[in-house]
Amino acid sequence: MEKYKIGNDFCKAIANDSSYEKYVLSSSSSKSKVQGRLNYVYEELSKYVDRNKK
């Protein structure tokens, strides 16, 4: 298993993404909103890791 260091570039990219507000900043605790938050972060992390594979 490879290890990855998540840097500020990833954090800045998410913070500047319009979907960030839709999913992560929502104060709703409904199942669909929580699921959306988790899916959003997972998808963005997956893309980040795929781009940074050696």
C-alpha cells in the first residue's frame, strides 16, 4: 500500500470548489446530506491520489 501526503493544494482545491458549500458547509444532518458530504470528500481524495501516483 502506497502512502500519500495530502498537502495544502488539496485543501485549497476543495475550499475553492463550488460543491464544497453544497455538501460540506451544509448544517443539515439528514442522511442524504451526510452521505453527500462523505461521497464528496471520498471522490475528491480519490482524484487527488490518482493524479499524484508515481
